[in-house]
Amino acid sequence: MAEPSTTEYFRYRIRRDASGALNWLATSWRERRWFRWGAVALGALLVLWLAVWALLARGLPDAEMLLEYEPPLPTMVRAADGEIVHSYARERRVQLQYADFPETLIEAYLAAEDKTFFSHGGIDIGGLTGAVIDYVSKLGSGERAVGGSTITQQVAKNILLSNEYSITRKLKEMILARRIEGALTKEQILELYLNEIPLGRRSFGVQAASRAYFDKDVGELALHEMAFLAILPKAPERYGRSQHHDLALARRNFVLDQMAANDFITEAQAAEAQAQPLGLQPSRAQYSSADAGYFFEEVRRQLIEDFGENAEDGPNSVYAGGLWVRTSLDPEMQAAARDALRGGMIRYHGNRGWPGPVATIDPDNGELIAQLRSSNLGINYRGWRIGVVTARSGSSATIGLTNGESHPLSGFPDALKVGDVVAVEKAGAGYRLRSVPEVSGGFVAMDPLTGRVLAMQGGFDSRLGDFNRATQAERQPGSTIKPFVYATGLDHGMTPASQVPDQTFCYYQGARLGEKCFRNFGGGGGGVHTMRWGLEQSRNLMTVHIAMDAGMPQVIRTFERVGIGSYEPYPAFALGAGDTTVLKMVNAYAALANHGRQNAPTVIDYVQDRRGKVIWRADRRPCDRCNMPEWDGKPMPRAGLSGKQVMDPRTAYQVVHMLQGVVTRGTAVRLRDLGLPLFGKTGTTTGPTNAWFVGGSPEVVAGVYLGFDQPRNMGGWVQGGNTAAPMFKDFVRKTRARWSDDPFVAPAGIRMVRIDRRSGKRVLDGWPSDDPRAAIIWEAFKPDTEPPRRTRADAIEAKRREILELIRRGQSAGQSAGPGAGDHNEPSDFVEDQGGIY
């Protein structure tokens, strides 16, 4: 008989054993009651567990998504030189890779949070058991039990779940932890954890916390500092506060002991680190921000318009997309613009007294200092601070500051009351009231060749209010609009030497409005003068004559082409009666400096996403062959001209050349001692309600105005020349090294001719000099528009003098020769100047 095969043998054994087991189970079920109850209970528990598992697991996020997880990151802003100057962040976040974290820092977190991390599968049974016991012992006490979560569970909670305190959330956390362990490596889990863990001071991740608590990068941390960061996940808002210093110190030293016990460090290293103080730094801004609040708000507004504000608005949102933004901001010029505008406001305010509070807080709405802190009001000027009046009794008052301190206040007027938010300055043991000027204004500096805004100041301080007077305040520009009226005249047959009447101009506006007559600022007038003289001296009557001769519809079209505004064709608009902004006026003058070519003003050069890819660029000029992998031996590729031609380049240069005379000997003569090739124009609106200056050089154009937010009379002495021009002068002086001595270059088609400055007639027997009051100057003309060598009037006058001289000679000769002597001198034929008659 053949022996059975091995396979058949095992089949036999399995059938026999299984039959025996089934017989045992059947017998136990029939004969043993405890077995029946136990089996039923076990089955019920199993069914319940499967039901709960199915219920909780259903709808949980897929752990695979963590492989492509992108944490919300702030937008970082760079200045034109590439330095980080600002960020748009509601939380501190910095993303690092696993290799960027020091090994000792990782070990500190393992010792503090999960020492078996590299050996468990997402759930630490021992820690979980301890957490369950702690939870049961604290039921009904109101205390929060120890979590017992592994690092993997914390990743699941922080990224995929909420911070809800419940058994349900804990069970979901465990399910997800198992899934995460199957989808990610241990290193990937740690990288997510160290980048996402909340650590207090609005910091998420250890790099952000390292900056917030120690003002260091993670690679610069000492051992005791790493141990401190490792204690924060337990209670970030407690351990980071000074009143809990002893608790934090004890917890930090415990973590150092755990690191030594796990052989991460030696006992000696632990002892040395435990001897160190906490060394926490005061909370401060994450980056050294430029004082350019108005500029940054303009950047933020444009970014939100293009990319959205929050994560739900898209992957490149301002507060979650991790954008890198290169702006056109020049920090040096920004500081100079801020100081220049503030200086003008302070000078104008003078000794006018306290203008009132910068804001008012209602005491009935809660604690005053808390309300002040939540208002985000502040100031950055000469050590001034913003405070709220918390008490007032007779001649004494108390000021509360945002840090919670209260101090006595001095130097205040009777009008001061509780709830007033004011500026104060340290004075002895207390603080003294300071006045923020009520008058305000705007300042913009721009590169005329590109349209890039280099500096922008929209008031005294953006922390006092975000209304940007450089871009949002609509103001009458006054005489700063006149160069574009003159440009229209030049385009319609006039020249800088044309004679224009400086005489009263009236016109009939209809039966309802009657007759309107114009006059010069300060009155006066009379005679006929050159166009140049009229612009240099800002003569209203000459401007209106030029506007009406060229046609007001043509003047309005010029305003529209350069972006100043769109107005009705009334003569008043030729004198600056229409509203516009500083930014628009500066951009219009930039077109003059750029030979009539205008670029749209921009505050952003380009935007990169979190991976460095450029997703938006201001300069969109096509450039063939610019991205060649290798040079093809042909001439280097060049991008075309940027912007739009809005004015004849010859006209633009003629206007600039005349506006240089405004600085040399006109209404802006106080700028002459700067010794730079500057052009510009002052402006003063009726009242006066606003004082203006706009001008600059071939490389920088800037504009400034001063006035009240609710326009009112500033005082009869105020003019653009004595109020606004000095602010521009301060700006130039503080940035003098940035201004070139290179002169304006004339475009093709301009002919420079020597003329008499007063009469506009051509000069052949003299040369211009450096004397700003010299009679002979160089003037810019388009071809065939320059004054002739001689005019018909000159020829007639010369012939008249010649005839008179001959007559006098004849009379003298007759008297000498006696009676009967004949006069043989015949007058020569009149010859018209071949140069033509103009």
C-alpha cells in the first residue's frame, strides 16, 4: 500500500483538528453558560468596534494628500535691492526641509514628545494606556487630560483634523495616524510636524518659533534653546510668557534630562544647558520692515485683486500662498520722502496748538487700554508713542499705553478728555502730549523711464490711518497743470518764444452763469511776453490765452492722454480746477521727462510663487531670443521700448526746457542752489487750499502736495514755492548721492537757438552765460519754427534809422557847404530778409 503524500497528510490533520475544535465549541456552547455569555459579549464588542470604525473612518481625509500638502505660508515682500522689508502674515510660518533641521533639535522633540517615534506604527500603546487612565481619573473635574498622542497623531490633528477635545476626535486621530504611517516615511512625518506645530507668539513651526523667541535661525540655536522650543507643544501660550518663567525652566530641564536618559546628549551637556537662563527675546517683528506702510498697503491691495486674500481664493493667495514679491521700493528714498512730507507738515503746523485727538475710544465699550491695543494704532516719529487718556481730573491726567503701563500726562489742554487717543513723548517720570498736525498731504517719487514708484508717503503715518493721500486723495493741482496747457499750444503752432498777452480774459458762459473773467495770482498783469516767461512766472492770464487759442477741447485731450483726468472744456480747468491725485500728476510729468513716452505707474516688479516660478511681471515687453540656452553669435537681444507715446517728444522736451527756467529764475527758484539739472512747477489752488510742487531730473520725478483732508483756507501766505518746493528740496538733499548731474538730452528734431529771453528774438552777436538772469539763452525749437535772423519789423526799423541818419548827415553837409550845395545821397533799395517773415 502506497504511503500518503505530504499534502494529503496536512489536509487530514487540518480536517481532524478543525473537527475537534468545532466539537469543543459546540459542546462548550451547550454545556457552559459562561462561555455562551462571553462569546455573545465578544461578538457584540467586535460588531460595535467595526461599526464605530466604519462610522469614524467614513469621510476622513486621505492620508495620501499629505504627500502634496502645501502649508499656508505668508507673502514675503522685497525692496528693489532684494532685501526682505515686509510680510503679509497673520501667522509666523517658515517652511524648511528635513535636512535643514539640526539633529539635536529633532532629538529634543523626540525626548519631549515621542521617544519611540521611530519604532511605533503611529500609535504608542503605552502612552495611550496612560492617557486613558488619566482621562478617567479627571472625569468631572474640568481638567484636560494628558493627550498621549504620538508625533504622527499630532500631525493628523494639526493638518487633517480640528483641535476638538473629545474621544471621537482622538479615535479619528488614531485611524489617520495608522494611515499616515503607511503613506509617508518617518522623515516626511517629522518634516511636516516640525513645520506645522503651533508654538506660541503666532508661530507655526520651529523656524518661525526660533525667530520669535530667540531671534535666531534653527541652525544657530544652543542646546538649552532647542530644549525650550521642545517644551512648547504642551502649552505654547503658557511657557512663552514671563509670568510662567519657573514652570518653563523646570519643563526645559526635564526635557534635557530625558535627552540624556535616551543617550541623545551626555550628562555633562545636560547639566551645562540646565545652568543657562531661558534667554527669551521680547516679541518683535519677524523682519526689519521699511517704514513704508502706505506703499505696502498699495502692494497688498493689488495682490489681493490679482490673487485673492485667503487660501480658499486660490493657491497663490496673499495670506496663504507663500508668494515672494519684488517691489520697486527704494528704502532710502522712501525714508527721505516720509521725512520731507512730515517736515513740511510740522513746519506748517508751527505753534498752532493741539489740533485734537487722533482717535476717540468709548469707555462704555470696555477697558480702554485693551481697546487701544486692538485698534492697531501706532506712530513712528522721534520716539513718540500712542496712548489713551484713562483718567482726567483738573490739572492731572493719566495716559495708558499699549503695553499695559499707565503714566502721568503733562502739557495737555483743557479740551482733553477720557478716551482720547493721543501722541505722547517721554518726559521725566511721565509723558508729555504731542501734536500730530491736522494738515496732511501726499508724496510720490517715480522712475520716469519705467514708471516704477520708488517712494510713496500718503500722510503723517500709516499707523494712524490707511487713507493714502498719494493715490486716493482727489485734489485740484493748480498751476502744476499748466505745462500741459503750454504743450498743447506748442503742438498747435506756438513756440517758447511766441508772444502771448498777459491781459484780462473774459468770456460769456451763458445766460445763467454770465461773464467769467480771469486774473493773475495776486492781480496785476499787462503787456505781451514770451510763452517761456509766462510759464516761469506762472501767469494765469497768459495760460488762459494759450488754452483758448489752441482750443480747450485740445487741452482737455492732452490732459486725458497723459492720465491727469477727464474734464469739461472750460478755461478754469486750464488753471487746475479739476481734481486729480499726486500719483497721476507725477506720472504725467514723468512722460515729459521721458520724451513724451509714458509708462503706467507700478509698485510691483514681479511675483513668484512658493517654488520661485514667476507668475506675474510688470514688464511684459516681448524679447525675442532673450531665453536662448546659448548665444547664437548675433547682436545681443533687446526688449522694445516700454510704455505709450502720449506726446510729441519734441514738445515734451520744449516744455521740460521751459520748466528748467522755473527752477532757474521762476516760482521754484529756491531749488536752484541744489546745483542739479532740475525741472518742475509749483502750484497753489484758490483759497489757498493746496500747495503743490512736481518736478525732478531725467532719472527721478517726484511730486508733493500739502492740504487739509477737508479742504479749507491754509492762509494767504501759502504758495507752492514757499510750502511745497521746500519739501521737495529736503527730499533731494537727503538723497543727493542718488541724483545725477547729467542734463536732459534733446530728442531728434530739436534745434537749439540763441534768443533774447525777454523779447524772444534771435540773437547773433552774443552767447548765453551761466548767469540765471542773463538776457541771452538757448531755446528749443522744432525745425522751421525758430525766429528768423531778421523780421520785417526789424528791417523796416533799420531802414528808418538809416534814412534818418542820412537826413541828419545831409543837413550837416548843407550847412557846411553853404547855400546851393546838393544832396547826392540816395536811399538804397529795401531788401526783405531771405530767412522769411515770422
